[in-house]
Amino acid sequence: MASETAGGMDLGHAVALLAAGVVAVPVFRKLGLGAVLGYLAAGLAVGPFGLGLFNDPQSIVHVAELGVVMFLFLIGLEMRPAKLWAMRRDIFGLGTAQVLTCGALLSGVGIALGLPAEAAVIGAMGFVLSSTAVIMKMLDDAGEASSASGQRAVSILLLEDLMIIPLLALVAVLASLQPEMGGAAVVQQPWWQAAGIGIGAVALVFVAGRYLMNPLFSILASTGAREVMTAAALLVVLGAAWFMDWGGLSMGMGAFLAGVLLSESTFRHQLETDVEPFRGILLGLFFLGVGMSLDLALVRDQWQLIIGGVLLFMLVKSIGIYLIARLFQASHRESLRRAVLFAQGGEFAFVLYAEAMRGGVMQGEEAAGMTAIVILSMALTPLLVIAMNRLMPAERQSMEGIDAAEDLHGRVLFVGFGRFAQVVSQPLLAKGMDVSIIETDVEMIRAAGQFGFKVYYGDGTRLDTLRASGAGTAEAILVCVDKQEVADRIVELAKAEFPHAKLFVRAFDRGHAIRLINAGVDYQLREVLESALVFGRQVLVKLGVDEAEADEILLDVRRRDEQRLEMQIAGGLRAGLTLMRGNIATTQPAPLVVPRREGEGLNKEAADMIADAD
């Protein structure tokens, strides 16, 4: 490996970083430990305290912070201004309460560990600012970023981003109280000047995002230069981040604000597409840099203090977060999950500790120890979340307002009531037939109730539930669930216990349809067949094909499909391939000869079949 140059990394370093991430992340994902821990471990392995391939991990962290910036920009694109305004209570109420409560508790912990009062307060407040990168990455991986609990987590992170300004001002105040350093007083910016610059930066980003971005992107789009649009997207993100950083605020806050202002832009999806690839790579690089920054020698020399500090800080912070969450009426489950997720320190601590060390508020050894505590807490968080997910019992759904299936007597029994079943129900209800409906999705039951359907809670794979739902007296049982194995189990029970009832089943694909036919159901239909055929006919008509000819083509497709299905029942899924049409020129489907009924034209028959499908 080539040595590191003064100018930064060479090509060999870039290769080492990519190789470390490519090897570690899939392994950690396979072990169920997640991508974040994989990146941290990879960074530790190639860093100065591992293989020693890098000597200045902080330079990598500073560059890779742009990944966090782009992550927050993409989150901002998902937030409309009205939605952000609706979150104001969570941002300024919940977020402020959590930061102040945990800050007070952790300051006491710092003093108990022997830190001077000023260093304890700054160390505690640095730990209070949780890692946006770790939390958002874990929420994103779990698909929870857009959920209600995920949005509350985003609100807290936004408030923590805002807190960097008053905390840096606090460092300035505490530094002004310190003795002169090296014979010269530490020069600090007045708080009112810092606040004015910060407000100006926010105003500048707001005006640019509100009034300049759409015209700019319209002009660039008219040129047709794809690479210029990508460059403009990066310019928006990095420019907003730079202005906020210049104003003393966090770069992530600037990017988030730019995303919110562009969330209603016609170019929103284009921006998202352009920024996404850079976000993923740089965010991974950030975690690699954090892993490299862990000073193993310091941990070894002061392992009792640092390990104890990690456990104590995380425990006390998680208790404070849980209590505040419950105070703001979060459920026990959400409160516990938030406590575990936010229990670590974050990347803002590195900035805060560096400023405190420059101002004489923290000594070098104190800042290094707190930095190690923060990094270890970031590494532990994914493990704690995994442990919580495995140990916590499955969430019980609230059954408030939901009636269980009991003593139902409908002429037709629906098992499952998703979109498919809702459409099926319409002609039956139009005829005035008495139907009973059971479903296991509580939210679906509540949603259906808002549209005039009475749906009962019931698991169709249980024989006692089918009996209570009226399967013993129903003339027809309609199995409309979306999972093949569930449908197969219900069919097995119905054929064995309720042979008098006609059995109609929604099939997933051809293989499932064949299984249902072999099981002896009265009727099965592949869930997308009819809609796809009608869709294809409309494409032909809109492209200029005569409607009569389109009907003939559609009838031919239907008959070929039916004949192929009959052949597959006897010969397996590979049978009847010659009846399919492909887009290769040499494909020659076998001719299909179907006699017409006397006195009835083919076009009318096709039209009747289309009408029946509708």
C-alpha cells in the first residue's frame, strides 16, 4: 500500500476502503448484524489501530459527512412544508424535552466519573446529540422512516441538529471563563453575532429554494444536458449545506431545509434520482471513518473508565428518553424502541469536543475519552436494536372496535377482504346477496368499515373460525387471501369439512392455479389475468387497431391460455410452450383452430367474453 500523502488519499487508499466495505457489509448482513456495524468494523480493521492503512481518519470523516448531508436532503424531499409544520410539536416539544432532560442527567454522570463541571456538561451535551447517520440508516433499513414513530424520531433529530448552535455558543461562554491559554486570551465570536449570521444563512437558503430553484432547473432541463442536471442537484445540496455551515448551523440542517423547499417541485423525483447514488457511497464512507477513529490504545489503557462510561451514559440516556416518550403519550413499545435507538452519542459530539478542547473547556485526554465513548456507543446501538427485536414479544394489535367472527350465517363467505375481494363483492351486493366477511388484518377491517363494510376478525386457516363464520351453512366460500400457502390450507379444510359449499379461490400464478384445480375447487382465477387482458386490449385500440380485430386477438389469447393450462395440468409447467407468443422472430406458435357456434360470429363471442370479464 502506498503511503498516505499530504494531500489526502491516493488510489490505493480508495481501493482499500471499497474492499473493506464490500467484504465486511455482506458478511455482517448475513450474520443479521446490519450494515452499520459492518462499516464500523471494516473501518476499525483498516484504520490506524488495525492494519494501519490510514493515519488520519478524521479527514475521511469530514469528507464523508456529505453522505449524512445527502441523506437528510432526501428525507427533506419527502416532507411537504405543511407536513413539517404539523410536526412542530414533536420537534420543539418532544425534541427539546428529550435534549434538556438527558443533558441534565448525563451532566451528573460526567461529574460522577470525575470530570470537571464544565467538561462534564459539554461531554454530556455532546452525547445527547444522537447519531443522525446511525438512526436514519437503521430506520431506512427497517422501512420505518415514513411511519408515525419514524417521523417522531426524525423530529427529535432535527431539534438536535438545531441544538448545535446554542451548544457552540455555550462552549464560547465557558471558554471565555477559562484562564488565558499560552499567554493570549481566547477570542470568541459574540453570541448575538453568531445568531444573526445563522438566521441570515437560513433566510438565504429559504429564498433560494423558494424562488430560484424551479426556474434554474427549468432552464437546465431545456438544454437536455443530463450531466448538468446531476451537477445542479449536487450544487443545491452542497450549496445549502455550505451556507448553513458558514452560518454556524449544521450542514445536515441546510440540506434538509433545501429538500423541504424542493419537495413540491416538479423536479423532485429527478433530484432524488441524481443524489441517491452519492448518498449511499458517502454514508458508508462516513461509518468507515468513524470506525477508524476509535483509539484502541486509549481504550486499552483506560478500559475500566471508558467501558463503564459507555454503559453508564447509554443506560442513563435511555432511561431519560423512555420517561420523556411516555410523558408525551408514546406506547411502551415505541418508547422502549426509541430509548434503544437514541441511546448512543453522535457525529456532532466530535465537533463539539474539538471546539471545547480549543477553548480550554476540555483537556485533550478528556476529549479523547469522550470521543471513544461516543464511537463505542454508536457501534453498540445496532447490536442493542437487534437484541431488542429478538427478545421483545410480537406487538399485539389493538382489537378496539373489532368484532370477532361468531355465529355468522351469510349465503356467501368471504375469507380475506383486500382489493381483490372488495371488487368481487360488488356484483354480489348489487344482487342483494347476504355475505359474511372475515379478515385478519385489523387495519384493513377498520378501513373497510369506513366504506360501509362490516368485516369480522377471523383466521380462515382455523377450522373453529370457519365454523363460527358460517362455512357450515354457506352456499359458497370465496378464498381471496393473497398468500398461496394460506389459500391452500383454507382449501384443504373447506374440501374436507364443508364439501357442500362451492369453492371459489383467488390464484396467485399458473402454478398455484394448477394446484387449486388438482385440489378440486369449483373455480379459480389468477389475480392479474383479467385486468391484464383488458389492459392489453385497450393498448391495441389506442394504437389504432380496430376494436373488432382487437376482440378477435383477445379471444385467441384467452383460448391459447386455456388450452395451455389444460396441457400444464397433465404435463407440468413446461407443457404448451408452443402456444405462447414471444418477441423473438423465429417464434412460431402452433395454430389454434376453434370451431364457431352456428349462427354466432367470432366478434360477438369475443365481445361477450370481454363483457363477462368486466
